[in-house]
Amino acid sequence: VNAGSNSITSFKVTNQGLILKSTVNSGGERPVSITEHNNVVFVLNAGGDGNISGFKLGNDGILYPIPNSTKPLSASGVAPAQISFIHDGRVLVITEKGSNKISTYNQHGTLHTLTSANTTPFGFAVGKNGNIFVSEAAGGAPGASTLSSYHIDYSGVISLIEGPVGANQSAACWVVITNNGKYAYTTNTASNNVSTFKVNTSSGSINISDPISATTGMGPIDAALSNNSKYLYVLNPGSNSIDAFVVGKDGGVTSLQTVTGFTGPGVGMAVK
């Protein structure tokens, strides 16, 4: 997503690097998040009134707008944060920081909303059985950020499972969850650390495992796990660094490496 250009870009990934394939209008203003399933791409536009808009990714790697796919959010100016598919592409989920709501669209274009358990729902991770895990930054208030779990059914109806669960940290922004669904991690931007939560894979309930499981660079925002969930990476735009951690079988994280020196600040990160 190219927030300043109101566009999105597709690249082909090769062993030699990236090849630019297309750049197209995002269907709105200030795109901030993007999601893909089976070559269907949806982008979340945060500027103006805010909306979501869909694209088809062709076999040639080029993005093509899907007619009549642009939909409004729950209201105007809701400061949306993240969009993601769930239920194998049947439902789209959006967090809205300004309205304190979690919104969904189902395949029939029906909008559902739920007020979040704590204020400022930000990033989220998709877990097992239609459950999502949402970081709630609580407006950045010291020690007030939390994680909550929600269930979304196939029609897009949202219900709270458990939360808010706090770790006494500040400005929880992004969430990642291990492949086995047992552990979730939040990056706490104002606390410069990571918190670990234990997840019940059957019920989706959560509890705090380690309030400060890792110390990071300055202002951690985005995080990502490797495909095998053995490594956790955290992007720190405040110090222009990326921290790498080893993830243990018990969910604990151990510092592996810090990379510095890139031109920043970085905003998002993808890990293979």
C-alpha cells in the first residue's frame, strides 16, 4: 500500500529480488492495510470517509479493480487500522480505532459491527475456528493497552470471547499468533517491548503468559513470524532497526539478532 500516493502495488518475487508488476489506484484515499485470498485482494483506505475496495490479481501479476467492490466502513472518519480475510475468504474483518468498533463484511455484502472490549482496537491476528485476537491500544494511555479475543461466524457476526486482558504495557499495536494457535504476541509501541499471551485453541480464551517477554528497539510497531513460527521479527521505526527472536516450544522468546542501519522509518514488514 502506498499511503501517500493513494495506490497499491504488486511485485513478482524471484530468487534475484522483486520485479514491479503493477501500480493501481487504491479505490480511495490513504491505503493503510491489504489482504489477499485466492488472488482476490482487498485494500483498506483510511483517508476521507474511509472504505474498502477489491481487486483481482491476474496470472500476469497485475491488479485489476473488481467492479462494485468498494464498500463504506461503519461510519465516516473511523480511523481504520487493519483488514484481513477470515474463513477462507468468506468474511472480511476491519478494525476501526476511531469508532472503537470491529466490522465485518460477508460474501453477500452485509456489514456487521461490534464495539471492542477496550478502546482503540488496532491490529489483529487470525487464529483457529474463526477466532481473532485484537490489540487494543486504549488511546496510548500508560499501562492500559490490552488483548481481546473474538469469534466471527460464517455470516460475519462478531462476539466477544474474552477480554480485555492487560499486560500493564502501553500502546499495543500489532498482534501475531503462532501456527499452532497457542501463543499470541503484541508489540507495545510506547513500552518498547513484546508481551506473550497463552491461547486456548478450543475456546479462544486468553491469559497473559509473560507481560514483558522481550525488550525491543524504540517504538516497535509491526511484527511477523516466520512460516514455521520458529522466529519472531519486530520492526522498530524509532531506532530504524529489526529485532529477531527465537520462539521456544513454551512460547518464550530469546533474542537472536538486531539489524540496524536501514533508512527509515519503516512502517510495515512481511516475513517469509
